[in-house]
Amino acid sequence: MVRFPRPLWLLVIPALLVAGCDTTSDPEVETAKPEGGRTVAAATAVAVERPISRFVTVSGTLSAQEQADVAAEISGRIVATPVERGTRVSAGAALVQIADAEVRAQADEAAANAAQIEARLGLAGGATFEIDRVPEVANARASAELAEVEFDRAKMLVEKKLLPQADFDRSRAQADVARRQSDIARNGAEQQYQSLLAARARMTLARKALADTVVRAPFDGVVDQRLVSVGDYAVRGTKVASVMRITPLRVELTVPGQYISTIAVGRSVSLEVDAYPGRTFTGLIRYVSPAVQTDSRALIIEAVVPNQTGELKPGQFARARIEQASQTPAVLVPGSAVRTDSDTARVYVVSPTGSAEERIVTTGQTVEGLIEITTGVKAGDVVATSNVAQIADGVRITGAK
């Protein structure tokens, strides 16, 4: 029987199949070694669930409780400036002194004019005005009464034919004149009293002008700026200094509309500023806007923050947390269990077999060193809390020594 040789391609195919199954020499198809072959010593903790107080986190800028640009009330030459920038002043403290010689003379003149009229009206010693006690009025009244008595006597005598008619007419005329003189005296006393009131008003204005030669602080605070120097001439309305009240401070905050129901006057506010890392300052809400802003649908509130030590400064940026009224449950893990890379937070959950499972999580509030995990971890999960930077998915976790 004659055997024909096999075609060459039938001999090549098995060889190629055998060669294709040998991958030991191809680095591109070499399988990676599993992480399970590596171990990391790490401490662990159990994720717990407990109710926590919720906070609305907002931001704002600190500002002075009060700020006033103090101006001169009268014109004059500046003769003294007893304060500088940063000087702490109490309400009524002198900020600037204006020359007072002319104003003082005017005040003295006004006081003398008022005293002169008071003496004429018999009001020395601070007595109240009674028109019948004015000397001129009293004299005129007495003369009128005497003339009236004499006229009555003359009338009786003339009826008895004991007094000539001419003497009777003279007595009647004298009584009429005396009554008119009494009325004139009373009118004159009234006019003098009105003049006294005007003189006292001028005296009050003169004394005020004298007092205004000293420009005083309107409230307790700190001098922010002194705007004049000795020798400057100030006119009425010239700003001479700026005063700030920095105890307490206030901060205006914008709260998103969805949190309106949690905001109320008197609620506590916690503030943090970059100048004092790790420190918290506490204030209270004192104002809640009656309406939301139409453009942003946000609510404007204002809080006051005690600042007895003066550490906080107007103009500082502050991050604020407003505590809500009720508590809600949250899953919490130690802060060291959360690893953040490029704004991505991850936690390594340790399985019962000891291997690490990487979980991408979202975080919430921080409470006493614990971080709230809103997604990715549930209560009861065991998480690694140390050496998390060395852990990867599938690594075996052993207890930390």
C-alpha cells in the first residue's frame, strides 16, 4: 500500500498550537501576583452608629459691633489730640480739643444776661416765676389798690356833699391810672420772663458750644483712625476720628434656604478663624431676616461673638457652624481610618478572614475625633485605623504590635 506524505501545513498547525500555550516567556501576559500575598500590621476599630447633633456650615466676615466717624460740632483750631490709632477709649473720652477762648466768653456773656433778667424778676436763687411776686408788679398792684380805696372814700364823701366834685373826679382818674399801671407792670413782667427764657436758651447753646470744643468718643471702643492734627482748622462736620466697638463683634451669615426651619434667634453658633487653628469661638444668633433673598433663596442672619480679649479682629473671615435643634443617627469611624487622595476618601474594611476591602466613601460631620461616613460603611464593619497609607485592596491585615 502506497502512503502519500502529509501536507506541510498539517504538520505546522500542531506546533503553533503548542507554542501558543506556552506563556512563560511573554511578560505582557504574565499574571500579576495577588495583594493577598502581602500583610500589613494595623490597628482596627468597629464602625458605630449613634445620634449626633447636626450643623449647618456657612461662612462670613467679622465686623465691628459699632463704627462711627466722629465729627466736630463747631469750628475752630485743633489744640490737642490726646489719642492715637489703637487707643482704647471709654464713652465720653476726649478725642480732640478745639480752642475754646471765644466760645467760653460767649457762654459767660449769655449767663450774665440771663442772671440780669432773673434779678430784675426777683428770681435769684433759682426761684420759680410767679408774676405777682415780681417787684414792679407788686408795687403797681399796691398803688392800684390804694387808689381804689381812696376812690371809694371819695365816692362816699361826695354822696354826703362833703367833697367837691372836682376832688372826686381827680380821685376817680387816679384810680383808673393806677389800674392801668398795674396792667402795664404785669405785661412788662411777662415780656421780661419771655426774654429770660430766650436768654436761658442762648446760655444753653453757648454752654453746648463750649462743651463741643472737646470732641468725645460716642461709646467704648478703639480708635481706628485719627484724621486731624494739632494746628488744623476744623469746621462743623469735619471728621476728626473713627472709633470702633469690637466687644462684641458681629458676623453676617448666609444660610441656604433648606435650613431655614433650623435657624432661630438665640441659637448657638461656633466660629473658627484661620488665625487661631484648632480654636472655636462661640456666639449667638441675634437677628434672622424676615425674608429670603429672591436671587439666591438664602436667608441672612447675624450673630454676635464675645471678644473680651480682643483676639478677633473686624474683617477676619470666619467659618461658622450652627447647631440644629434635633439629633439624627450617624455611622462613625475614627478619623485615622479615612484616607483621602485627590479629594477621594476611602476606608479599608477588614473581612472576617483578615483581608482588606477598599471602600470609596463619602464623609459628613466630624464629632470628637470621629468622622461620619454617609455611604460606603455600615455600623458593625471593622475598619483599619493605622498604616492605612500602606494598605491596598486584598492585603491581609494583622493586629498592630
